[in-house]
Amino acid sequence: MDDKEPDILHLARDKQMIDDYFRLIVKNELDLNMNFSNEYIITKNIVSKKLILVKTFSESIQINSPLYFLLNALIHKINMGILRRSEMMEALKAFKEH
């Protein structure tokens, strides 16, 4: 797949969808309703030159181990290209329908 395909996350363009997805997953997994837009930044990897998510977790996230590990895993999946745009869209659509 190349970057022009619609299933590739474009971090800057899809930031709101990522925030919504994080909120949905955390709500489903941990029954917490939080805003995560300030808990990570989008920056360029100095080696690969690709955009990545870098955690900037607040203290409230750092002291909550389940939340910390869940968000860390989600960020890792996005950075590794494991979590696709279509998966996020399907999860958000299913949530809105229920």
C-alpha cells in the first residue's frame, strides 16, 4: 500500500478521528470518558522522516496503569501501521449506530 490509498492514516489530517477513536476505545475498555487530544503530539521521526504520534501523557494518565498501557498500545499500533484508518472508521460508525 502507498500513502495515496484511503486506508492509510494521515496523522495530521485524521487527528480528530484518532482522538474520537481513543475516546471510544477507552470508554469501551475502561468505562472512562476523557479527551485525549492533548495527550500526544504529531511529529516527524528523525530517522524515518515519517509522521508519528509521541505520547505527552499527563499525570492523570501516568498514574492510571490500565489507561496508560491502553493508550500506549494504541499509539504503538498507529505508529507501526497496524491500526488502519478503515478499522477506526468502522469502530466509530458502529458506535454511532448503537
